[in-house]
Amino acid sequence: MRKYIWKTGKLISICFILAIACAFLPAGKVHAEPVKIVIDPGHGGTNLGAQYNGFTEKYMTMVVANAMAEELKKYEGIEVYMTRTEDVELSLQQRADYAKSVDADFFFCLHFNMSENHTLYGSEVWISAFGNCYAEGKSFGELCLDEMDTLELYRRGVKTRLNKDGLDYYGVIQHCEEYGIPACIIEHCHLDHREDKGRYETTEALKQLGVLDATAVAKYYGLYSPESKKDYRGYDVPKVEVPVKVVKPDDTEPENVSLTCLRVKEETGEVNLLLTGRDEDSGLLYYDYSINGGQNYSGLQKWEAPGNELEFTIKVPADQDILLKCRVYNGYDLDTETETITIPALSGGSRKSIEDTVSEEAGAAGQRAGGTASAAESVSGQETGGMDMPAPEEETVEASGNAHQIDMKWYEEKDAEKEKDEVFITGSDVSRFLWLVILGLLVAVLVVLVIARAKFKKQQKKARYRGRRR
Ligand SMILES: [Zn+2]
């Protein structure tokens, strides 16, 4: 009997240790069920999406989506679904309904971008402004932009946008949020800006974007690929807290914007400038400058300084008075103008010191209100000539204004009946819960056995003692 109990106790102890080991294995991520994701190639059918220089978005998103799916199929623990594999038109509601029908954990909507005046460049991710959909969207979105960084695509941020009813502006995000499914719109890059060239013109380049999207997903879910040996099981995904309130987009322009002339090199016409600005909400993204008091502006320059100050040098023509002015843009493309600095023509006439000639035009600093399109408002097609300003884009095909106008219509048509958010229990939650129950039971059994064994020993001892006394 004693032997039997001892053996059973040993066995249970081993089970107990194994259970603990299993529970803590792949970095705490045990998916009882595979993760289910939906890839949504934007546009399709008569909905062409952005069109520029012979590129059509609906075909491009398909190539990226296929590459993303193919790459993800190399990983364990994930099921990949696609809203479309053909050139068909789907409404935004249909796309979200599909995600719901497959019980998706995440919805990835793939797009390419264009701006109204062809001024913007870089990658951005749009997400829901609400609850868990925000938290998951933000967390994934940053990983996704990290991947785009590897192609040196400028980081335009992970952002929310609301419609006039205070709901998510983008239809797929709104409809997915209603189903409790986190959704991201990945705007990989801008087709109408030379800064983003080289990232989308070939099938190979598009496939690479798909692989990067897939890598972000693999990192997000801590996946492992036996085929490619890529192992993100211990990948540290920065945690984003679930917000208690709606995460509103930034609707205020940058503050404390000012321009200072540091020095002028008369021989070369180089002017060294210090630009400052601040935006606590969405950070500073771009700046541009004018040498004729704001009639024309340079193309958007990257705000590559980590802080609120940025030093840069421009070359100005020697034969004219220079009226320097800058605009500073935040993460939502809202801008604030600086005051104007005047530098008299460098050549001819008597030269005065820069301290004497630099004057600030009173009241010139003005904030301009505007929507997200304001970034481009006063940039005319004609760029200021000479100097280090970008030349105008050569356009063989005229862009169709706002590439997402077609989407806009869809965003407005909303579903009458709204299913309320459901509580989603993911595979990993279930498995973690089960492990806890098993662990609890094992501990209980072990405790009972230890007590029983101790009692049994005590009784035996007593019996032996009594036996000896007799
Ligand atoms: Zn699009």
C-alpha cells in the first residue's frame, strides 16, 4: 500500500512539473486554435482605387495580398483568409461580413495612397478609435510601420479618423469594430510622389511589401515557421493599453512654431536656418519653406530631428530679396506657418550685417485652419525654381483627385441594424484558462496525497511503536 501511494505521488509530481513547463513554453503563447486573419486586397472590379502613371491600385493590392498570404502560410498556428482572390467588387460591409463569417481575429486591408496635390509621401496605418480594436490596431500598426522602415518608407504614423457621427471614418474599420474585430488599413506608400518610388513599380517590389506585412503579423502573433526557420515566438510586442475613451484624431495645428536665421554665407548663397515647433498630440512630420514670402513652397521635407528643433541650410539666389517663411506639419498633415524673415539681395549694393537686415514681419505668423487636405492647399504645381527644391513630378496620367472618393460613398451608407460588440475569447485565452484549471486540480491532488502519506506514515510509526512496547 505504502509503495503504491509513493509511486502514485511520484507520478503526479512529474505530471505537475510537466504541466508547469508546458504552460510556460513558447513565451506564454499557446494557441489552442490557430489565429485566423483576413487579408483584404483593397478595391476591385469597377472600383479601381488610385490610378497614377499607369498604375492601378486594385491590381497592386492583389499582388501584395497574395504574397502576404503565401508568406504567412509558411508559419504554424495561423489560418489565412482572403476577401477576394479575383478582380471583383465588394462593398465594405461585405468585406467586414466575410471577416465575421470566418470568425477572424484580425482584418488587414491593403491599399496604396495618393494625395490631393501629390505632396505627401510615406506609409501610414489607419485603425479604429475604440477600445480593444484601437489597442490591437495600434500595437500591430507600429510593428507594420517598423517593417516599412526597412524600405526607408517615411513613417506617417498609426492614426484614427472619425466621421461626423463620431464613428470610425473608414467603412471597413467601422464595420469590423461593430463585430469586435480589430482592423487596419495599411497605406503602403504614395503612388504620386517620387520619394516613394522604387517600392511599388515591379511585381517583385509589391511582393516584398506583402512579405513585410506578413512579417509584422508573424511578430504580432509570435509565430514560428518550420519552413523558413523564422521564429518570432518570443517576440516582444509593445503593449498598448485598451483606452477607456475614444482616441480622437489630432485636430490642432503645431504650436510654438518659429524660424530663426542662424547665418548667411554670402559667397555661396547658403542660408542656415533654425526651425522650431511642437505638437504633443501627433508629433511633427514635415516642413516646407518658401523664399518668396509664401507664394511658392518647396516640397515637403522630412522632420528628421528627434526633438522640437531642426536646423537646415538652403541655397538662395543672390540677385533678389529673400522672404523666408516655413510651414511645420503634424502627424495629421495640419500645418502652422512661421513669421517671415527678410534677407536683402546678397549681390550688389552695400552689404549690411545679417543682424541688421533680418527683420520679422509683425503679425505674419498665422495659423491656418484646415482639414487633412490642408497640407497641400497652397502648394502650386510650380515649385520654386533653383536651389534644392524638388522638381515637379512628370505626370503621364492625370491622377483621379482623391483616390478614395469611391470609398467615401461606401463609408456613408451604414447598416441599419448593428450587432453589438461581442466578447471575443481567443484560442490563447481558452488554452491559458484550461491550463490554469488543470494546474489547480493537480495542485489539489498533490496536496491531498502529501497529507494522506504523512497520516499513513504517522499511523505506521504508531503501530510499530505499539508493537515494540508489546
Ligand atoms: Zn485604396
